[in-house]
Amino acid sequence: MKTIDKILQRMKREGDATAKELAQEFKLTTMGVRQHLQGLEESGLVEFYDVKVKVGRPTRHWRLTAQGHDQFTDRHGDLIIQMLDSVEEIFGTSGLSQIVEKREQQTFAQYQQALAKCENLKEKLELLTTLREQEGYMAELLHDEQGYLLVENHCPICHAAKRCPSLCQSELNVFQRLLGEQYRVERNDHIIAGERRCAYRIMNN
């Protein structure tokens, strides 16, 4: 993978970064990374902002632009939207709702079967994260003092979800049903609302 692709991937997964951080991570010189970042900026894929510090010059942070995020967009997004439009045109809003509900049931059944042998919440969430990663969500599981956070740094159905927001609610429903009434699942960050990622907080009820 080219260095510029690694930089884009890293920003997509982990968010904003300085040239120094990227240089340390990829074992490159800071000057070399800055040259890559300037090239990506000229292409409209990244932008920077400066953060003031107590002493010295401001620290320059880099992040993906909307065009940069679009580099990861599902290539089949337009086709899916056309299909959703056709379903709604032929079968109406209720037909579209049935399609979303059917997908939810199928997804739940698939995940439920995969998680059947998991003995506790940690095992369930680790396997669910793996499944989502395999489906292109750039998923990772974090743990802090508040509990677990399932993070999805990319949404392969983003275009479809913008056209049909109930798809997002459907995914939240699946997570909640999988974990049961003992836990509460809340979406803290939401890509189609303009956030960098989707993040689901899992808490005890």
C-alpha cells in the first residue's frame, strides 16, 4: 500500500493527526510526511487546522475533508439508491419499510447464530466487532471506565442510509436485540449526521 493510502486509512480509522505522529507511526521523516500531506491537501483530500499551545508555535493537525471521506464510500452506493427509489415508486413507503425490516431480521438471525456460543458480553462484542470489520465498517471495540464502545470508522451503506435513515435505526435495533434487555445500546456518534464515525455505547440497564 502506498504511503498516501496508509495516511488516508489511518485518518479514516483514528481521526486527526499531526505530521510528527504520522512520521512516528509509519517510521518516516516528518519532512517526508509533510510532503505527502501537502500533496493530499492539493488534491482536496485533507485539510489542516492549528491548535495553540502554551509555549512555542501552534501545533498543526491534519484531517480528512468531505472529499477525503468519499474515497471510502461504497462503490455500489448509487445502484443501491436507485433500487430503493424503485422499490418506493412501485410498492410505496410501506414496501420500502418492509425491505428494511426484512434486512433487519436477516442480519439479526445471522449475527445471533454467529454469537450463539459466546458466554459473556465481552465475547459477544469482540465477535460482533470482527463481523462488522469483515463487512467493511472499519470496526473496533474500545473499553473505558464507562464500559464498552463499539466504533465504526466507516459506513459502507452510508449513501443508502442517507436516502433511507431507517436503515440506521435498524442496525441499532439489531445490536440491542443481540445483547438483550440487560444492556442498553446508545449511538453517540453518527456518520450521516456529520460525525467522523458511528459509535455505540453499551451500558448496563
